[in-house]
Amino acid sequence: GAVVSQHPSWVICKSGTSVKIECRSLDFQATTMFWYRQFPKQSLMLMATSNEGSKATYEQGVEKDKFLINHASLTLSTLTVTSAHPEDSSFYICSARATSGGSYNEQFFGPGTRLTVL
Amino acid sequence: QKEVEQDPGPLSVPEGAIVSLNCTYSNSAFQYFMWYRQYSRKGPELLMYTYSSGNKEDGRFTAQVDKSSKYISLFIRDSQPSDSATYLCAMSANQKVTFGTGTKLQVIP
């Protein structure tokens, strides 16, 4: 099956610093990648959708200047949490979809990145 | 009101039991219905997806969709300790996926 990797899997940073998380599709080209955030005992909340070569579309309530998303190639998307604060501590999960279209196309999820901001 | 409602559990069952997991939804635009399994500190893994009302079976798993009642279910037969995980229902409309909160399942040997 399709594999999506994330790096790092776990990061601890000081408040005010920036953290970059990478999401890679290893064996397929992802025209669309999604970034989710999951707090303990809560569901995945979509933060933004990114298409290769274009600006990301952010969900309501997600600060685009704080969560910078870059989807520069068909296999790599990055999420940068700028000026991180303790309330940004969460489990960040990316997913990738191979093609776009009217029918359902499966999203393949990465293993997640646990961010802890001190 | 949330678009997707799912009982968070936890749900504890003995090994070999039949497990029933359910979700209700309010958005009639949802077209695809999925069930994901998520182990602790891991990303979700797709178990099954369905498009129409009715049943879909895959091994020990059966997904059921009732669009008229806006209700979906996942049944697990002969449950195993390895099935212990959080199960998330998810629904898709216009390429956007909305997840339930997940039900934590524990299968006790």
C-alpha cells in the first residue's frame, strides 16, 4: 500500500521558536496533501489542504501566518509552526491523496508528529 | 451540533465477542463513509469505505450505512486483542473528510 512518512515523529521546543514538520509520500505522487491536528481524546481536525504548486487552503479558525504550509513537490509538504506556544502542543498528522477528481480517492495518513512546546 | 457524532467509549469486550461501533451524522451531502483504526500515537489506517446504503463485508469487518437514518455502523466479529484501538468514523463530501471523535475499543483476552 501507499506509504506516507513524517519527520520528526516527536519534537520538543521552547516557546517562541519555530518548528518544521515534513510529510512525504514515499511511493506515489500526491497532488493534494492535508494537515490535521489531534488533541488528546479528540478527533482529527483538518487544518489546511494543500495542492502542489499552489497556496494552501486553511480551515476557518486556523491562522495561516502561524501555520505555514509549503507543498513544493508532488512528494513533499511541510508545515511550519511559527512562534510556537504551549497551546500549540498537539499531535500533527498529514495525509496524502494521489489524484483529484469527482470520486472518492483514499487519503493515506502519515504516522503523526507529536509536538510539545515548553 | 457536530456534523458527525460518535460515542468515545471506552468500550471493553471479551475476546471473541461481536463489537458494534456506530456514528450518526447530520450533513446529507456526505457521500462516502469510512472507518479508520488508530493505534495509540499512530496515524489512522483505513479499514473500509462505502458509498451507498447497505452492507459491505471484509473478513471479520462489516460496514453498514443507512442514509435514510444518517447512521453508520462497523461490526467486528470474533474480536481479537489486536483489535484494541480507537476506531474513527469519517465521512466525505466534496473531497473534504470529517471525522468522528473515535471510539476506544479494548478487547480483553
